[in-house]
Amino acid sequence: MKELKICELTELEEAIPRRVELEEEKLALVLVDGKVYAIEDNCSHEDVALSEGEVDIEECALECWKHGSLFSLKTGEALSLPAIKSVKTYEIRVIGKDVVLVGE
């Protein structure tokens, strides 16, 4: 498995999405209750950045700023309309102070 450092934990604020651009992918990183989540930073309903939305801590979800669809940070599942299609999730590990993306 490949690991790629994408930022330091101190760069993330609780429940404030952060956009990270990799070579071919854009991720939204979110810190909730001490755990870092990463999902595809693109709403499946309309082509807008999810990282510009707000975090619903109770649902552990990210809300699309344009139409209000909620996406689970744990599974990427679309939890509310108008979105019906899930977004991709990514495995993240925190190693020391580093936030690391785990790939194949």
C-alpha cells in the first residue's frame, strides 16, 4: 500500500472542510471529533466543491452549499436529495502529526 502525506494535523480545524488537490483528484478533508475523513470534493448532483459547504457534526456529513444535499463523511453516501449518487471516500491515517492518504 502506498501512503502519501497530504497535510499536517495542525492545518485542520474541527468541522471546517479543507480542499486538497492531488494530481488527478480533489479531496475534501474534514476533522470531526478527532478523526480525519476524506471524500471526493465534488457534489454528485452538480459539479460544485463540497469543501465549500458546511459540516453537520451530528450526522458526520458534509452539506453541499448549492442545493443542501448531505454526504456521509464515513461512507460517501448521499443522505438527502437532490443528490442520489454517492461520492468516493478515501482511507486516511494520522501518523504522528501527519495526515496520510492510504492508497493501493
